[in-house]
Amino acid sequence: MQPVLNGIVFIVDDDASVREALAWLLRTRRLFSESHDSAEAFERMADDPRARLGTMPACLLLDVRMPGMSGLALFERLIERGLAEVLPVIFLTGHADVPTAVEAVKRGAFDFCEKPFSDNALVDRIEQALALSERVLETRNQRARLQSRLAELTERERDVMRLVVEGLANKLIADQLDISVRTVEVHRARVFDKMDVKSAVELANLLRQI
């Protein structure tokens, strides 16, 4: 798998030697990283609009046990904020923390890596997490574009679209809406144009993405 060069790996660990080792490892694999020494420091960064967290491929290497807010507590906050899906979390754990990390994976964490970890295995999982983040972002962006197109439709165009998707012919749509067939044809053409589709089947498939 090719590295996702436009992504970023966030490292959150209170141990400076671990942060430095991980940052060095990622540099050797052409992956960008940003380190934080506590969950609180990461959360302050995440709260800053300039960070634009959740707008670019990213993943989080997160230590389970840290002074102050634990990695698990930060993970729960990310879930609450809807960021855990677009920011896959890989927990860094000691042997004693493995059961806790397994439970976090059940809650939606991407994976956990037990210290001391294999460099190659960890980087493989990081690249997979970044690829997942990229796919999730693209899906969200597609939905946002679709919602924007839908917002451009008039109420009558929405009525026609609903019946077109149900498979009704123009004559039946005209009868149901008490308008002329020609008016249906005009609205249908406008719907297809605004939604950027060529057929009723394509339109139906597009709406299933919502």
C-alpha cells in the first residue's frame, strides 16, 4: 500500500522517547506526524478551528495510560464529537492494558499495538488507517455535495423526483400531481440537470447514498 502523503499521523503519548521514536519511524516512511504530550494538549489543538481536524486524512496513535486525561477518555470524547470514524485510533498499550484496548476496539477503535511494537506491523496499520480515513472523508464529501444539490430543487421538482424514482411514467406523474405531461418533462429535465444524472436508475442509485 502506498503511503498517504497528504495525511497526518497524530501521536499522543506522555513519554518523550516514545514520541520521538515514532516521529522518526514515520519520517523514514514518508509519513507526516504531529506529537502531543497529553490528551489535553491534543484536545486543545482539536478545538482550534485552524487545525481543521476532520477535513484531511489522519489517524491517531494514542497511549492508553497517561497522567491527567487517559487515552480511553480522549477516545470517548472523539466518539461524542463524531471524529472517531474520520480519525481512526490505534491504541499503544502495555501488556497489562491489552484487555482494555481490546474493549476499545469493540467500541470502534481501529486497532491496538502492544509495546514494544514491530515497526513494520505498526506502519502497515497506520497506512491502512489513513486509507480508511481518506475513504470516510470522501464518502462524507460526496454526501455533502449530494445534499447541496438536493437543496437546489424546488418543492415541485422534489415531488417529480420522488415519483420518477418510484418508476412512474410521465403520464402517471402528471395525473398524480395534476399537472401537464409537458410540465412533468420540464421538471424531470431540471431534476436530472441539477442532480447531474442521465437516467432514473442513476438518480435512484445516487439517492441511496444519503
